[in-house]
Amino acid sequence: MYGLGILKGLSVTLKHFILTFVDDAKRGKGRYRSPQGIAYKQSTELSGLFTVEYPEEKLPVPEEFRYIPFLVYEEEDGEKKLRCTSCGICSKVCPPQCIYIVRTVDPETGKPVPTPAEFCIDVDICMNCGLCAEYCPFDAIKMDHDYEIASFDRMKHHVFDISRLAKPVSYYASIRPKNYKTEEDARAAKAAAKQGTASA
Amino acid sequence: MSDQSAVVGTVTEVFPDWFSPDSRPGYAGYIVPSERMREAAGYLKNRKHFDMLTSVTSADYFPEDRIEMVYHFRRSTGGEPLRIKCFLSRVESQIDSLVDVFPGAELQEREVWDLMGVRFTGHPDLRRILTWEGFAGHPLRKDWKEPFFEDEIKPYKSRWPEGKFIRAEEKNPLGDNLCFPPGFDPESWVPDKDEILYKSMTRVAKAGEDGMDSDTIIVNLGPQHPSTHGVFRMVARLDGETVVDLKPVMGYLHRNHEKIGERNTFLGNMPFTDRLDYICSMSNNFAYALAVEKLLNIAPPERAEYIRVIMAELTRIVNHLVANGFLMNDLGAFFTPVLYSLEEREFILDFFEAASGSRMMCNYYRFGGVVRDLDENMMSMLKAILERLPRKMDELEKYLIGSEIVRIRSEGVGILTPEAAIANSATGPLLRASGVPYDLRRADPYSIYDRFDFDVCVRYHGDIYDRFMLRIDEIRQSIRILKQAVRDMPSGPVLTGKPQYQVRVPAGEAYGRVEGPKGELGFYLVSNGKTNPARYHVRAPTFINLTSLAGMSRGNKVADVVTILGSIDIVLGEVDR
Amino acid sequence: MKESLNSPGVQIPEELSGLVAITTLDRIYNWGRRNSLWPLMSGLACCAIEMICTAASRYDFSRFGMEVMRPSPRQADFMLISGTVTKKMVPQLVRLYNQMPEPKYVVAMGACASGGGPFKEGYSVVPGIDKFLPVDVYIPGCPPTPQALLNGLMKLQEKIDHQALKTDAHWYKKDGSAPIPVPILGPDLIDLRKVEQIRLASQVQQPASDADNNEVPHE
Ligand code: SF4
Ligand code: SF4
Ligand code: SF4
């Protein structure tokens, strides 16, 4: 019969529609705005309503997620010490060339000091590729997870300087626990090896 | 290249002055004198069965006075491509057009004219294609400089160690990305009003069978139009509602991919390739990595090969879901099918995001492997997706393919015959839906595709419905490959050698290609031994597939043109680059 | 929605609290506008795909009253520039903007629309749509994820909340706002507001460049 195909198709939409209520009834309150609800919405068992109600619900981003880079600093007795040595590798590897680094120069000797005097990233150019973080030999630049950075004025707010880029190690450890752990382990192993050779 | 020498070996005996092997180290293929090119192409086509001209491009060897035309021919029965070159002078760059031998050269030759300034004599419609009429100069020439020009190659010196931040605009006299030829007077400028374009369209005199005299009208669809899948414009000459002639107008998203690519380091191009066909970033990465690996002469480790295949096949699924969804949109099934497809896509994107860090711009492949491994968690995520997808595909199929509206509007509409498809250099689903079982994964296998058991999908009517069904078939085959890949995946490293940010690539040329979801995606690279490519060309499948659009549309109703375009499945990032 | 609609500082007797809301004209006017922002569909590049994802089931911006995304400017409230703006495309965008009825807003989504993005150095890319249109909200990212886009759109709502009818509603003034001149494609993009500058700049160039190659006037 003519039109049967359409009806058959529409039965699929109807099924989707009904499933929403079935699923809601089955899962009860916890389906919305709760951590397990969000986890359910990301799992492939999901049926029924698919929508994540941002801003009340936020999908967690995976560890590797990358947005704008940030600079890691260590806190040593209240002082912020950037890990960055201003070696310039990140600015060389950056494909659209949006990292600007001014190296600190010791005013007396005229020799470069391993810390940046200025460090700028133009986020209106940055393509979030993550290559800077991948190739930094000192684990000093990492990709941030913070994506809620819309602004009203780009001239003022879209060139991130050190004050905006610098974030503590603890923050890094919190957003990328696995990476942090492997790096720390590698560092500890290296230090141990060094000790071993020194004592031997 | 055994195939090539066998073919041309006999030719060189017959016509010693036609084909001479390109013996420069790192180069391959044959050099043909430019005045012989047309005959040689005809000979290859008619006598040697190289019936597809897959790629036409050019490379500027400034400061030497030489532009090389580079042609890649293929046989529709499979095998490696045959590379033919012609040397032209930079001043009088001119060569015979191949359009009458290979219609598929039409858009590609226009692109070469636009960007490299090579004139093709005998081309029926040699206008600018990616830039606009009146644009000053030919940007891909090495001595042409853009307004924000800073240095020949990256990295720029001004970023480190004295990297004071300055916006590029502040260095430009006009405070913008602008530069005008000397002595230019903006007030006396007469902008191009597309008159040549409109005149170039065939105007069929009405036969007047009904005794009425009616005129044809020109209708512009796009660039701001919901049906054009981005900023694409079609100019159609209509007789009533029937399309008499149609011309695609593109370049509204021309982002100078190739010019920027020639400045970037080899690695720096990787994230840029993501933005070519932005729905399938992984396969773009794949093709580019293959091309550079050919130059570097390295191979990825076993596990990386499997991961690459997994990612490429997932990308194919994503692309076909999106393509079919939007095709249904064009057919009038407004948004519900798209929403269902995008829902499934989200799961795959979650997987990509967990693996690579970004949903769309994956930047996941590296030369000699991939950037990071998939752990146990991710593998179970993948398995769950593979478990869900077939179920959802069945549902989608039940939802759509029985529908009478879909069938009436798509069956027998927009037919592309196999002969026309081959002549127009069509690749991918467009070609296979026309009854040519040509899939690079089988025709000229790369990576580890020869290990998997899968069928090359093919359908025979060459209409919209077949293209739609072919994509569904291919999704099923991809799932099949994925299951095998997950089963057989060995453990081990995922990258050969050390991660390097400035790879020095031996001089030479390479053409790396994959069967992308949309067709043959190829990268033609020339290296001069430095850290950045001397020539970087993208053989964009959808750009070349658009050659068939006009032929498929003629005689159809204007509403069908929209669906025909949808069934070709274009992505403007790749068409315009 | 009542909390945001109800004007603070005015005490409503308890027995009426569920029935009556006292508000200012500004508030109710903005409340109406912020919850029915209709975007103009103008997908330009990669970012457009994320925009579509935002409109699709998982993020679904119809929860914000934005689902009426149509490609016609006539009923649109804001223009979501999602992707790279090229010189060839910008005349069309300016024309569309001019056709939108007031009050109108522009949201620049992604690095490209805000400031040229990774393709800024290219010869045919406009380094930021704000060279032509007044942008209200910029969303960094390449591409901004759907959640980042939603965050940006909420910023736009926030901006609307802070507009007062008396001072900010210039669209009710007689003179209104003049249309933006549509740029012309010449040897390069001719911004009609800069004609004088362009002439001067190209005159200055003349002696400097040695005109060695007629094919390459750019220098
Ligand atoms: S962030 Fe890393 S790569 Fe960049 S300059 Fe600092 S130490 Fe070097
Ligand atoms: S993420 Fe990529 S584009 Fe952005 S600063 Fe790092 S290297 Fe540059
Ligand atoms: S910002 Fe990035 S994702 Fe968006 S259009 Fe530009 S290149 Fe594409």
C-alpha cells in the first residue's frame, strides 16, 4: 500500500518519543542533573532523552581534552615559579605562530636567564592543536580544560599574558591526573638514576 | 612503480621523444614536452587504459625559471598512479588544456590558472575559481607575497627570544589584511559583476513546442543558502523550473591552505589538514602522514597501523552518517534524520575526544605512528560503540529507506553514468554508486587494508538513492573492518623513532593518498631537503567530484539540484581549501 | 523564570507572591528578548559543524529559545558568525547584517571569526569580522565546543539583560543606525570606508616598488 513506508518510518519516531517516557519512569530522578545521570547520557546504553542540560549539567571533558594552553608554575614558599625556561621550542613548533616569548636577560651579565620575561598567546590565532604542550621538554606548557572564556572585548582580553596563562601545578594535577602522574614518575625515576650513577 | 615502467617502457620505444623518465633523485614518473602533452594524454587514455586523470597540479621552482605541471593518471581497474610532468617557463606559462580528453580536468585546470597563473589553451571556461575576477596576481607563485607576509618559512624569528607581541595589522599600512597594487585608484575600479559567468552559460533556445515563447532566467543559489552545505554558490539557468545549465561558483571559503602549508613545517601542517574536510579530520591526517612517510621512508609500528585504520574507519562512519542525514534534510525530511545521525556521531566524537583531545580537530597522526596509545578504557568504549552502531543503523534504515517520499524524490534523479563518472575523475561513493567498483583500499592498497576482509560496495543506478544506500552499505563494511581490527590489534609501541618537532625531509616528491570517506584524498608534496615543504598540494575529492554536478543537474528540476548536490556530499573546507 | 523577572527591592505581600510579579519595563522587555533570540544561520566553516551540534539533540539550544535558526535575515535577532570569514564572503555577510532588523547582535564564534584564527596570515582571509560588523560576544576556541558556544550565547543574554531601554535602545531613535557600506572585491578587498587611505597607501608604494614583474603587484 502506498504510504506504508512512511508510516513504518514514523513508527521509529514514535518509538523514540515513547522511549523518553519509559526511560524517565525507569530511571527516576537520578536521570537528570546528577553525576550518574550525566554518565548515563554518555554511555552507549542510552535511550530516551539525549540532551545534556548545560549549564546545569556539564559533560565532563576527557583528560586529553585541549582548549587554550596554560603555563604551569610551582609554588615554592609562597613564590610562584614558572616551569618555563623560555627555551622557545613551543613558539617554534606552534603552527600558526601565535606564541610570543621575550627571554629574560640578566641586566648585569647580559646573559639569558631561564625564565620568560613576557609570554603571550594570541587566542584569536591559536588553533588548540596541542603541539606546544606535546613538545615542551620541561612540561611547562599544558592544554587547559577551561572552555568558558567568552568575552565582550577581544582587544583587551584575547591576548593571554603570563598573569592570565600561569596556573599552579595543583591545578594541572587536578585536570590531568594521569599525565601528571606519569610525568612525575618519570622525573622521580630520572632523579633516582642520577643519584645511582653519582653514588656509584 | 612497476606498473608505470611496464606501460611507458613500450612507449619510450615507440615514441622516444615523448616520454623521458624523471631521473632526479627522489623523483619519479615521466617528463613529456609540453607541446606533446595533449597527444600523450590521449595516447595513455586510448591505448594504455589510463582512463582517469586523478590530479592536475603544478609546482613553482622559483628562483629557477620553471613551473612543473604534474598530472596523475589512473586506471579505473586499479593499480598505482602514473605521474607525468611538463616543464613550463614561468614567464610564458602556457599549455594545452586536457579538458576535451579528460573532462575531469576542468575545475582543476581553472584552479591551476587561478593560483599558479598557467594558461590552458583550449579550456572552455578559464576563469578564476578560488579567488575572484580582478584579484591581483597568482598567489601560489613563490614570489607572490601576501599582505601579512613575514618570512619565507616558519618558525618566524620575531617570536623568540625577542618576541614582543604585536598584531599583524599594526604592521600593515592599511591596518588590515590588505595590499593594493601600486597606483591603484579605488574610485575608478569597476568590480566584476559576474557578466562573463552568466554569458558563459549555455542558453538553449526554447523549442517552442507549445507555441509559447519563453525566456530562460538565471537563478543564484547561495552562497548564503541552507541547502548548499556551507558557502557554496550555484548559478543555474532555468527554463521554467528545469535546469538548462548550471555552474558551481566556489572560493567563498578559500583560506589559502596551500600557501600557508608551504610556509609551515612538515609537522605544523598536520593540524591544518584537520581543517580541510572538517568532518573527517582523521582521514586527512592519514593521507598527509602517508605522503610524508613516503618521503621520509619510514613505516609506523604494527599497533599504530591498526589504530590508524580504526580511526579512519570511524571517520568514514561519521562522515556517511552526516552526509546521509543532511541529504535527507535536502529531501525535506527536515532535521529528524540529521538529529538521529548526529546522535550516533556524538558517541564516536566522544571517543575521538578521549583519544586525541578534540572532537573535530583531532591532530592525531604523527609521522611514523600516532600521537598516543589507546588504553583499555578506550578499547571498551570502542567496543560499546561497535555494539550499538549496527542496531542504530538498522533503525535508521527502517526509518528512511522504505519511505515513499524518499524513493520518489531520489530514484532515477541525478544520474551519473559510469563513463561520465570516470571521465570526470569522480572518486569515492559518487563513483561507486555509478557502478564502478573502485576503492583505493583494494585498488591500490595502503597501510594494512590488505589484511582485512571487507567488500567494496558498489551500486549500479548512479542516482541519488544509490548514493544514499551505498553510504549505508559502507558503514556496515566499516563496522566489519573495525571488528576485525579490534580483534587483531597487537600490543606494542605506537610511534617509530623519537617524537621530533622539526623533521628534515629528504629532497624529492611524494604523492600520498587514501580512500577518504568522500573519495581519493591525496597530498602531493615536494621537499627540497628543508624543514618545510616546497610544494604542498591537496587533491581534494569533493572539489573534483563537483565537476560532475552540472552534467547531473541538467534537465532536472531546480528542487532536485539541491538534493543532487547533497548526494555528492561536499565540504567547503576541502572544496575551497 | 520568576526570580529573574521579579524586580528586587519591591516587597510583594506573601499571599500574593505566587500570583503577582512586579517588574520594571526594562526587565520584562529584556526578559522577552533574551529568551527568544533567533539566530541567523550563517555557517561558514568548521565551526559551523559545532554550531549544528549545539543545535542538535545533545546540547539543544532550543532550551534557550534559539531554535528558530533560519537562513533569512529578516526575523533574526543575532548573527552567529561561525567560521572563517573570507574576503569573497564578507560582502554577503555585511549585506545580510544590513538586512537584519534592529535590535541586532553579532556573535563571533571561534578564533577565525574573532581574529582570523590560524588562517589569519592568508591572503584572502578577513582578520576578524569586527573589521566590518560590531561584535558583541567573542568566543575563543578552534572550534569552540558546543558547551563553550552555549557559554558564549549565555554571555549574550547577559549583555541583553544589562541594556536599558532609555539609554541603550538606540534602535528606537529616529536616526537609527546607518547601514554598513558593503565592501567591493577589487585587486584586494576594498572597504568603502577606507577609500582615501587605500589611495594614499597605493600612491606611496609606487616609487618604492621597482615594478619588476607586472604579474606580481603585491609586494
Ligand atoms: S613553555 Fe616549554 S617549550 Fe615553551 S619556552 Fe617554556 S620551556 Fe620552552
Ligand atoms: S595549541 Fe597549537 S596553536 Fe595554540 S599555542 Fe599551542 S602550538 Fe600554538
Ligand atoms: S576557528 Fe578553527 S574550527 Fe573555527 S572556523 Fe576557524 S579554523 Fe575552523
